[in-house]
Amino acid sequence: MADDIAEVTSRQTSTEKKVDKTVRWMADQYAALVSRQTLLEQKLDSAIRAINALWLEVVALAAGRLPPPDDPTSGLIAPPPPSEDGNDAMEGSQHCGDDEMGGLEDDPAVGSMVTQEA
């Protein structure tokens, strides 16, 4: 009978250890899940704030009351100032596009499109 009691106690201790190990594993999994959920909620809150700020700027732009471009709360970027010779910075980029199209004008299909656009 003492052997039976010792065997039952041994099984009970083994089962308790398995349950304890499983409970700790589940607690770790839950903690990881809560951590991921908190991070996702922070990212979502940040995205919502950015969307709201942009929405306010769109409304202000539509009403003609856009904040100054150097306003730190503004998400918009001011256009670059004109160069000293009076040409915009964008004009230089247009010349690059013209150079790229120059080689394609020899192709009859592209050449006809370029002629039609001009």
C-alpha cells in the first residue's frame, strides 16, 4: 500500500509539473500577444493622428487658409525657391525628360505620339 501511495504521489507531482509548465507557457504567450496588440494600437493611433492632421490641412487648403510651410504642425512641404537665374528647379527636370524622349523619336510609333503632343 505504501508503494501505491508513493506511485500516486509521483504521478501527481509529475502532473502538477506539467500543468505548471503549461500555465507558464500560456502566460508567456498571452504576454507576447498583449505586447503585440499594444504596439499595433500605438501604430494605429499614430496613423489616425497623421490622417487627421492631413485632413485638416486639406480642409484649410480648400478654404484658402493653409498654414505657413515652416509651421511644424504642417505635413506639407513648401516648394523649393526659384533659382537665382529666375528658373524653377522643376525646369531642369523637364530637360531630362526631353533628352530621354529624343532617342525614342526615331521609333515610328513613338515619333507619331510626340508629333501629336507637340
